[in-house]
Amino acid sequence: MQRLYDFLRRHPTGVDSFWALLLLGFSALATAESGGGSTAATVCTALALCLVIALRRRAPERMLLLATAAGLAQLAFGVGPNIWDFAMLVIIYTVASGNTRWASRYALIGGLLAPVLATLRWPEPPEFSSLGKNIMAIVFLTVPFVLAWVLGDSVRTRRAYWAQLEERATRLEKEREQQAQIAVTAERARIARELHDVVAHNVSVMVVQADGAAYVLDASPEQAKQALETISGTGRQALAEMRRLLGVLRTDDSGSGGEYVPQPDVEQIGDLVEQVRGAGLPVDFRVEGAPRPLPSGVELTAYRIVQEALTNTRKHGGPDVGASVRLTFFDDGLGLLVEDDGRGAQHELYEAGGTDGMGHGLIGMRERVGMVGGTLDAGPRPGGGFRISVLLPIKSGR
């Protein structure tokens, strides 16, 4: 049954042609039973209105005009009302259900005038006619035309409503896809920042220790051994943090995906400073204010800022560079100040990230700080060296 319904929907003109032929057959029977004969005007009127039925959905406006011409021909040549006039109701419904507003209004006006003109053209005999009966006849004949127009207009309204719903659903689906793409991009950027911080810091420590071990390997084997142990520990820490990051990208259905280290927090900044000191960079570390628990996003951001800043100091500070880290707890936020007395980074590295891809560390810092609603100021110190100042606000209710 559904296949038949789909076939009929795909061939609307064929369906309408079938009903037109059926109407033409009934019209021929009605004309033969009336005994009035088949004049040329009668045949032309019947054929025209049957054609209106056949092509009503292919050319509704033209068929409306053709129905008007057939009606006027009936009035002019005295072809009385017959079953073929049912086509006028059908074309009124068709144009009212369409989107051509002038045709819909035209059909309504024509439907209101047709009963009046028919009553005037073919009045009742005087002995059976009266003003009241004529009015009642006009009203009775007008009702089908008005109902046909109202039904068509209701169908048009319902179609427009469903079209709006479909458009809205399509728009919402596109918005959901865009939001999903934005979320994926943001997550990839976050993981890229994390990987950059983990790899850049730990690899730089390992490089420094490896260079030191190679330098003192013959003269001081114990010191070289200690440096190699530091390299080993740093490498394991880097692998553990990378496993934690990669753990969010995959799901282990067996539930045995391994152990991942927790995200770094403010309390681990002291361990980070000790690690940097062990790599040969003297760091003065101070905490001011009363330490207290902070939102996890703020804690991770603070740790990564200090980590990246000290990594940049080792990379760009030059020989004999020293650094200082100040961690200040305010009532409504956390302040960070990381300074060094080295030669500082090139201007383009902190201005806009550079054009050679070397400034991603500071770009990552700004992105991290922006995600928690903080502010960052980075640039050379007046007396030489480099300074990074960060303020991370703590939202109320956290």
C-alpha cells in the first residue's frame, strides 16, 4: 500500500488526469440524460473544466484563468450549471493551498461572485421566486466555494508551518555540528598546549642534564651518574603525564588502561622549582599570602605558566641566568610573577608568537590564562631579562 501511495505522489498529473477523465465521463452522462443535446458551447465548457482538473497542479494560475473563461462562457452562451462545474471548487482549493497570493485572493472573489451571477443568469420561475428564496439560494451556493477556499488556505498554512519546522531542525542540526567542531578544535588545542608544556619542559631538562653529564663524564663519574638519574626520572615523569593526556583520547573497555598521574596543581610548583634547580638553573621561589584550595583549572594554569616560563628562561636566558618565582594568594585570585636576569627572548616571540613558529609557548600561556578569565603581561624587564606577570581570578561560589 505504501508503494502505491509513493507512486501516486510521484505522478500527481497522472492522478489528476484520471479524475479529469472520470469527470468528463460523468459530464457526458449528465448531458445525455438532460436531453438538451450537446452544443459546441457545452462541449467546449466541459472539456475546458476537465482540463482544469488535469493540469491544476502543473499550472494552477493558468487553470484558474481557464476556469474563469469557462464560467463566463457558460453565462454568455446559456450553458446551465452541471457536474463539470465541480472543477471550479477544485481549482479554488488548489490555488488557495499554493503560495501565489494574488491567485488565492482572485479565487476567493470569484467564488463569492459565481453564485450571485449564476442566480441572476438562471433565476427561478416567477411563481416560485422571491427575494428571500433568491438570497437563500445564493448563500447555499456560496458555502461550497468558501469552504473550498478555507480548506486550501488551511493546507497552505500547515505546509508553511511544517516547512518552518524542517528549516529550524536543519538549522539546529548545522549549529550542533558547528558546535561539535568547535568543541573538537578547542579540545585539540588544549591537548596541544598540554603536550607542548610537558615535552618542552622535560626535554629541555633532559638536554641540560645530558650536556652536563657528557661534560663531567671523565672528570666526575658520580656527578655524571646523578645527571643520568635525573634524566631517567624526568623522562618517566614526562611519559606519565603524556599517558594521562592520551588517556582522555581513548577508552579502555576492559577497565585496565593503566595508571595516570593526576593533573599538576599549585602545590607541585615547589617540586617543579626543585627539578629546575637540579638542572642547573638557580631559582628563588616564594609564596605570599595564605595558601588555600583553588579551582582545578586555575591550579593547572598556574603550574603550566611557571613551567613554561622557566623553560623559556633556560632556552633564551643565556649563560649564568637566574630566575625568581613569586606566588601570591589574594582574596579573589592568584598572582604569579616569574622573572629572570638573562638576555631575554627576541621581541617577536612575545609580541605575536612570531612568524617562524617559535613563540607557541607564550601563545599557549595567553590561551590558558584567557580560558580562566585571567590577564597576562609578558615582556622584557627594564633592567634586563624577562618578566611574566599573571593574575588568575577566582570566581565567586567556587
